[in-house]
Amino acid sequence: MTSAPTPLPRPAAPPSRRRRTRGAAVTALVGAAAAVVLTGCSGLSFQDDICAGGEYPVLAVGSTGSACVEEGEKVPDGYTRYPEGKVPLKTDDTWDVYWRTHTVDEEGNVVEVPDAG
């Protein structure tokens, strides 16, 4: 008597399309989260406006202080408009950072502020 041959194991079924799609989505999310962590969220920077709509920024004469004035209103005493082309528009933009260490003196000259920064 001969015994019946041992059946060969069946090959594993290929993963379903849904399982492959879910795995790809998870991989993409993990990759995106890692990118945010590794870049310090630099790609997600948000900058606030220096002044609200309908206002313009002014610089305190002789110091690094600033204020916002309603459009159409005069610049208050002790303040001046920023020089043309050097107006900060957003927090931490080039000109906002610059005016942290510079100001305009009584004669209208741009000067570095001692002990600023």
C-alpha cells in the first residue's frame, strides 16, 4: 500500500488592494510627521501682521519702540514713519528684525541702538 502524497503548502495569498493602500497611507503619514519633527516645523511658519488692517506702523524716535496708527491719522509726537522701503510688515520679517537694533534719531538719521538686541 502506498500512502497518499503529502500536499504542498499553499502559497500565501497576495495582500489585498485595501491593505496595500492603507499601508502606503500609514507610511506617508509617518514620513510627513518625521519631516515636521526633523525640520522643527520650519515649513509651517506663521507670521502675524505688524499692524491690523487700516493701520500703518510707526517707529519711536530714539528707541526701538513702535506703534500702529489708523490710516489717515497723523503720526503721534515722539514717533516717525519708517523710512521708505524699510517698513516691517510681518513679525520676524527682515525689517522687523532690523528695527530691533536700529532706530531713527531726532535728525531723521538711521542709527544703531546701543545695548539693543
